Amino acid sequence: MREGEGLAEALETCLSDWSQRTGITVEVWALPSADVPSRTAQGVLTAMREALANVESHSGAGAVSIAVTAGSGGLRMTVSDHGQGFDTTKAARGIARMRAAFAELGGTLTVSSVRGEGTTVTGVVPRRG
């Protein structure tokens, strides 16, 4: 993230650059309208980049859907594709890196995948009161 840039702007730049480079369409369903703490924003960007790298390298999908929301309950990131899917019991380092990024923020990350139907990655960071 650049100085003074919020998470929504950083995500827009990241997603636009990635889509132009890969030719994979990005459907943005939601980006956070509220400010997000810098540490949380960095963790989300780290996980998002890894999720996009996995879509590019493994899914075979022509499009990916993105939603990142922040509200009173915390932050939620969802990355979903309709690619080839995979056996989640054989998940590799990329998923471990995404889980670690969310764990450092006190959050969790889940991966759901069905062969031939695609993959959804969901990360949640609870709001700290």
C-alpha cells in the first residue's frame, strides 16, 4: 500500500494490474467503504495476492469474483472462481501463507473447493473492541 492509500484503493490497483497481466476477468462485488487498520489491510493484501496467484497458476478459470467488506463485526474477504477445483487435503504452501496472514490478525481462513466447479477462499478478521 502506498502512503495515504486505503485498502479499497490498494485492492482496486492490485486487482486491475493482475487482471491486465493475466487476462483473467475480475468481478468486484464489494470493497470496504470504511477505513481498515494498516496492519489488517496489509494482511488482507498479502492473502489476496496469494489467492490470485493460485487462481492464475492452478484454477484454469477465466474469471474470479472478489468481495471484501468491513463492518461492525470485522472484515471478510472472499475470493471465488469457477475453475477446476482441487483436493483441499493436498493444499500447499500458498494456502498456508494465506492462513498465516489471517492468523497473525487474529482471524481465520477457510478454503472450499469442488473438482470441476471451482474454489472459494474466505478470510475473516473479527473486530477488536
